[in-house]
Amino acid sequence: MTDNSHQLDNINPHTGEPYSERPNKTKIKREMKALHDLGRQLVEMPNSKFEKISLSERMIEAVLLAKRLKKAALQRQLRFIASLMTEEDTSTILAEIKMLSLPQERELEVFHQLEEWRDKLIAGDNDLMNELVNQFDDADRQHLRQLVRNTNKELQNNKPPKASRLLFKYLKGLQS
């Protein structure tokens, strides 16, 4: 005789039908957290960028209300926004947010490049100076060397970084 008791574990004793597969609670919580975070992003976004995202009228009203709320009321509103988010096309919203942040990322890359150039020039990288003079038509080698020299003097004398700022501003002017 075979033991079929393990099969009884999958049968609902009240209806006699097999249980449907139970949803994974951790997965559901993870998805709701992602929706909550997306809602928070929308609330923290400046209005000028928020207006460019395509949302339903109900979602727009909920986010605008959340922008005015504080503390506990804000948390309740964010949970409400997360529940509304299930009706929205989140992939489109995420794509639009990413497209809005691309110009900022590009500006940040340019800023880091300028900082790197400034630091290398201060360290005495003559190859970079030659490269900058060749790359940019309006680059003045003499003025560039003077700015680097003044920056080095400031560093040696522990003075405020006025010349360093001027060098950065000059490099930024070259690149624009």
C-alpha cells in the first residue's frame, strides 16, 4: 500500500480543491518598496521636471498634495502613491525620469573633467597644457601659466583659493 498523506497537504480541507500557489510575500514587499521609492522620487523632484512626466490626473494630484505634507502625513501619502503606482506604467515613468537626469549627468562629467585638468595643471603637467593650447584656439599659454603659478603660490602660502577658482573658470570658458 502506498502512502498518499503528502498529497493531502496540498488540498484545502474545506473545499476539497488543491491550494492555488501562494504569492511570494518577499517579492510583493520588494515590488511595493520599489513603487514607494519611485513615488518618493516624484515627490522630491522639482516641479519644473515633474510637469514633464506623463502621469494620470489622479497621480498628479496625489504627488502635488504630498509635496505640501510633512512627516507622518507624507508617509501615508507616499503609501497611497505607491498603491496608485500599480495602475501606472512604471517603466515609462522610470524612462522619463532617466531622460530628465541625463543633462545633469553630462554637466557632472564636464565638471569632473575640468577639476581633473585643473589639478593636473597645478601638479605641473606640461603635456596637458600643450594639449589644451592645441585643442582650444582661444587658449592663451601665457595666461594659463600665470594662473597655475598664482595657484601654486596660494597653496604654498595657505591663502584662500582665489587663483584656483580663476583657473577653473578659465578652463570652463575654454570648453564652452
